[in-house]
Amino acid sequence: MREALILIVSTIADIATDAVVGALNKRGAAHVRINTEDLPFERTASLHYANADNDFAADAYGGTPSTVWYRRMRSPSRPHSMDQGIYDFCLRENRAALLGGLLALETRWMSHPAAIWQAEFKPFQLRVAERIGLQIPPTIISNDPDAIRRMYTDFGPLIVKSASSGHLSIGDQGFAIYTTRLAEEHLEFLDEARLAPSIYQKLIPKRFDIRVTCIGEEQLFAAAIHSQTDPAATIDWRQTINPNLPHSKVDLPPSLVEQLRTLMRQLNLKFGCIDLIQTLDDDYVFLEVNPSGQWLWLDDQLELGISDAIASWLEGETS
């Protein structure tokens, strides 16, 4: 019988992966980490499909993984001497080889790449959440200025956020696109919205932002982010510059917990970070789920033990 092997596909820049690897090291768990920036300039990989034991993954991953944690991918920088077209081709070929090999594995996943790619579409998430009974904000996804203005007339102030990841690159610089309040004075500039459909939602007053980290079938770690205590964080708590923005552990209503578990099953995710609003009336409104979200600051502030829980799942100790 082969020794259980955990394969981790991540990036060198992801410190959350570092924390889980540290937990696996303490447990003495056999694992291999692939930092995707290393391909192809710092690392090679071979997939053999004709081995006598049909173990085509051995050369690429150091063995046949019993569990794969597909965290995220990141491209290496282009060497200055390399033509842009050749660089793009090499990235496509390496991505095809790595992902093609991964998709062929019959193993335990956190989470399967196809499930992650599908769940990253926010319009899809919203429809699934609404279908299982989670409350969502009144929403329009549009680049039609007239439709957006009608939405404002019907619901008053709105928020607007990107329909994708919310990152923008201009030249060599990267920018985060935060959730923003759309006020009446912004309506005259909506013709600029034609180029990129965005998500427009009713602005819902909130008591707290709630971050729920889900691991496997059962484990949920819920934290309240006291975003309304900081003027910079009232719309999007990620805009705070306060390292001591208050957080607290919370217990969610059992019915909501079951709905969130159902959502994760419907999305075929074994890991996800769900963002909710707790309203002034103590209702809960679903915003989105990030299938590759961050949690490390919650472990640091609240000692939730999320990194250890991920390591436990990867070792097969929890379902």
C-alpha cells in the first residue's frame, strides 16, 4: 500500500498555504508543494502514461496523490530576453500539462479545479444561493445605463462591484477594484459603464460583515467583522487601513448553517470563504463565496484554528 501523499498546487506568494504546510509538517504528513510560478523556468515536470503500474503521476508529483489541494495558480514573470508571443505560448503549454495531469487524477480534492472555475462566476453563485433559499440583495448585472438608472429609481443608493475577480492590471501595476457605493451624482457618468457589465445591488445597512470559512462537509468557522466602526470599511471592509479593526467569533443560526452547507454541496466545493451581511434586523444576506479565499488574519486575531482544520481534512481525518 502506498503512503498517503498530499499534493498542494499553490503559489510562492500565498502565506496561507505556508501556514497549512507548517501544520502538515508538525503532523509528519507526506506532502509535495508545487508553486506554479516555478513552471517552466525553475522546475520541470513529466507525466508518464505508459508505466507498468499505470502510475503516470509519479514523476510529476513525487508519487500518486491521495489528496490534492488545488489552491491557486500564478504565472512567472517573463524573462526580458523572451518574446511576448513565445512567453504566452510557453505559459499555455505548461498550464495545459499541469492542469491536464491534475484533471486526470482520481483522488480526493479540495476542491476540484472545474468546481472552482465554475464557482468563481459571481452571477452563477447568486443564482444557486437564491435557489436554495438564501436571502440575496436585489441585483442587476448589466452594462445598460438605462437599466442601472431604473434600478436606482426602484431601490435608491446601490453598491457596484465587478462581476469577476476584481483585479485590474495597467502596464506593470495591479489594482484592486473594491465594492463601491453608487450615489445619485454618479448616474450621469453611467455611459462609461457600457464597456464592462458589473454587479449592481441595493445598498443594505448592516450591523456586521460576516465571513464564514467552510472546510469539507461539516466545518464552518464564522467571524463578525465590525466594519461599521471604521468609515473606510463601511461599504467594503477590505479598504480599512486599521490593523486592529475589531472582529469577533459568532454562532450562526442552525438553519443558516444548513443552507451554507447546502450551498457548498451545490457548488461542489470542499473549501470556500462566504461573505454575508448581518442586517440591522439581524437577518443574514448572502453576498458571495470565494472558492480560494483568505483566512489567515482570522486565525491570527481569533485563534479559530482554520489552518489546522485544513491540514486535518487533507490528511483525511475529517470529511
